[in-house]
Amino acid sequence: EDKVVQSPLSLVVHEGDTVTLNCSYEVTNFRSLLWYKQEKKAPTFLFMLTSSGIEKKSGRLSSILDKKELFSILNITATQTGDSAVYLCAGLLLHGSGNTGKLIFGQGTTLQVKP
Amino acid sequence: DAGVIQSPRHEVTEMGQEVTLRCKPISGHDYLFWYRQTMMRGLELLIYFNNNVPIDDSGMPEDRFSAKMPNASFSTLKIQPSEPRDSAVYFCASTTGMRSNQPQHFGDGTRLSIL
């Protein structure tokens, strides 16, 4: 069964701290791993990782994928209260010839950043 | 650019009633996904379409749920009859191509409460 597991499930830090969120996956016909941030409404896209060992960065956020060990991490440096959200990771599983596929989501990590 | 548009934003109805959720994907996107999010089960894929054709409906919980995509710019998810356990936030998402490294973009969701 395809599955994605995130840890920790929840985390409370203070502004300025650095956090690391973990995501492990067991997904057949794996194509990519995606990270999303969800605040009050829709998940918003952060990163898509397809190649192993290549770090992607966006401001204070960065992420990397290890396809050998089947995991990814999301780092947030110098956290701010606006980083408080649920962070979701998802494995993209391709079907058949690879022209169709679907995302398998983890449970999410709830991050609370205190002032 | 308009994102994925869902309606209604909130729906409260009594059990046994028919519920219809609507989604307009981003123009030009040929994949459309319906998800359900609950505290217990997280974000689950219900069904997805490619070029208006259902590809994978293995996540549809039971026969009370049905989804259609009559054209490239509109999809519905229908629950008949509704039950209290169907209460959740239902998200629609769209993307273009599985191999083009384009992420799924989510609508703001429909919060459904079945009394």
C-alpha cells in the first residue's frame, strides 16, 4: 500500500528558531515529492522535488529529497509567526505509461511559531 | 489569473439530503482532482479526471458519492443521500500534465456539515 508518513505531527517553536520537518514515503511508480503549506484554506504549493540530492530554496525555506532512503526534509530557518501552518508532503505516483498519476498525502505537521 | 474556483464555500444540510459541490479548474489544466479532508484521515483523494474522463475513482467511499466532468471547465461532486460522517472540507485541485513538473493548485474548499 502506498503511504507517506510525516514527523513530527506537531511542533511548537519560538520565533527565530530553525525547524526541520520530515517526510518518508513508500510510493510505487514514484515520480516526485511535493510540499504544501496549509493555513486556513487551501494548501499552497511550496516545492516539487524530483531529483535526489538537489536542494530547492525559497527564502527561508529549503527542501531536499533522498530517493535512496525514501525521505525528504523541509527546513525553515529564522521562523516567524507567519510560518504557523500545517505542512503537507505528498508523493506523486504515476500510473501506467506515466501520463496520469495522483498524489498520496501525509498526515501533515502542524507548526506553531510563538512570538 | 483566476485560480481553482469552488462553490459553495460552506454548506450545512440535514442528513438524507442531496449535496452538490462544484468546481471550475484553472483554464488550460487537463487534470482535475477531488479531495476530502478530515482531522482523522487527513487529505484523501476521492477521484481524478484527465481530459474530462475519470481515471481513478478508487477513493470514492461508496455509491452515495458520484462525480462528473461534463466539460473542461466544470466538475461536480454529488453526495446522495448525505450522512453526518460525510462532514468534511472538500477540495478541488487542477494541474496540467504529470510529467511537466507542474504542481496541483487547490481551490479554497467547500466546508460541508451534515446534521
